[in-house]
Amino acid sequence: IEIEEMILEPIASAAAVLSEEEKEAGVVLVDIGGGTTDIAIFHEGIIRHTAVIPFGGNIITEDIKEGCTILHRQAEALKRKFGSAIASESQANEVVCIPGLRGREPKEITIRSLSGIIQARMEEIVEHVYYEIKNSGYEKKLIGGIVITGGGAELKNITQLFDYVTGMGSRVGYPNEHLGPSPLNEKLTSPIYATGIGLVLKGFETKERKNKSLTTVKTHSKKVKGSFFDKLLEKGKSWFEEDIEQ
């Protein structure tokens, strides 16, 4: 197996979740991964600005782990199942019970407290994103708003938090429009797989481009070959006609 080419992660994600109309109108792609949050700004169909923020879903999990004094796997499970980007959207009386270690008493954590930890870190990430948008110089030209993808996009109320902090409309980007109707593809509709599906799409684009280039070379070769034999035939015909006249 050999590497064919290198693709910037947000460009691959953009291929999976953005339409050409959005790229033309102006849009911000925010890919919230585990270790980083990647940003790509498109305008008039061209990528204009990229940035990488060194915060992602993993740091939120660490915050929950330390804030609630629980195990990492428990913190990750809580974030995925009960977490919300806006604490006020959670009921104050909702409680989740975490089993204790080796016979110790179980720990009770309110969903609102959990969401409060998540919101604090997510606000920091969104503020960094908004800074990059303003720094790009395209803030007032992005008609398409913000498209959020990656694992962090699965967090509840994530679009509302982006709307509140940035004042721009946002949506979650799903890669499902590029997937076939097979039941096996249902799991791949998650924004977690946006980058992977985008890389596959880029691979197909490269293959198609190479095939077109090869076809063009073959066609050109045939044309050259045809013209050579046409000229040779004409020359032979003229010689034959001269011999008859003589």
C-alpha cells in the first residue's frame, strides 16, 4: 500500500458534508475531533482560511473526569449519553448514578452539573472558532453560516451554543447524502465519519481525474496516428496517379 496524496482534514470533511452552493455562498466548517478542532472557511467556492484549535472532545472528557472524580471511561460514557452543550436545557432534578469502586458507595451526579462542565469548555472552543472567523476577514460574507461535524457535533444543543456565541446560523453536517441505501451504511451517517468518507470521495476524484487524463492521452495518440497514415495514404495515391499518367 502506498500513499497517493495528502489531504487536509477539514478539506476532506468538507467534501463529505458541504454542498457546492454553501461553498459558493460562504461557509465555515468546524470539525470537532478528539484532540483538535479544525476550521475551514470557504467563499466563492475557494478555501480562504484554515486553523487548528488544540482543544477537542478529549479535553471535555478530562474535565468531566476531574470535576466529578470518576474514571475516564465513565466520563466519556456520561458525555455521550447525558451531556449537553447548554446546562440550562437539562433538568435540575435529573440524576445519574455512577457505580463505586470495589464495594464503595455509588456516586450521584446531576445532569445539570455535568452539562455545566461541558458548557464551560465548549464555550471556550466556540469562542476560539469565532476569533478565527473574525480574523479571517470573511465574517460578514458567510451566508452559509457554520456547519459542525466530527464527534463533537453529536453533543446535544451544540448548534444552539454556536448560534448564541457567534450570532451566526449553524447546522450539524452529516455525510449521509454520499452514502447508498444499504442498511450497512446507517452507522456511517454519523458526523464522526465525515473525514473518512471525505477521504474516500477524494480518492474517487483522483482516480477519475487520472482515468480522464489517460483517455485524453490515448485519444490524442490515435489522432496523431490516424493523421500520419492519412498523409502516407495520400502520398502513395499521388505516386500511383503519377505512374499511371507516365
